[in-house]
Amino acid sequence: MSDFCVFCETRRPQGGTEILVLGSGPDMQWLEFCQPCGASEELTNAETGETLTVKQLFDRLDKTGD
């Protein structure tokens, strides 16, 4: 883990970072985020219109193992 938040561009933020992996194969995206950005940055599902913070989505995927 590089400890670099892609949202606030802070290297080694206090508390470190988490990595949210979206998609698979060539469309896979890795979003490394710190706690403050994870709680405030939102992602919207283009198919359903559902909006979640990065941390909410990370927690949801972590629980399901996807």
C-alpha cells in the first residue's frame, strides 16, 4: 500500500489509506483513499442512480467479499 489518497493527493495521511477496487479485467479501477475523503467523496452507480460515499461502498463490498 502506497499510502497516497487519490482524492486529496496526500501522501501518508494520518490513519493511512484503504483501497477500493471497482470492476474487473481491463476496466478495473483502484481507488486509494484516506478516512476523511472516504467519508465525503461520493460515487454514483450509472445504472441504478444509487449514490454512496467511497467508504460506504468499500464497507459494503468488504462484507460481501466481492
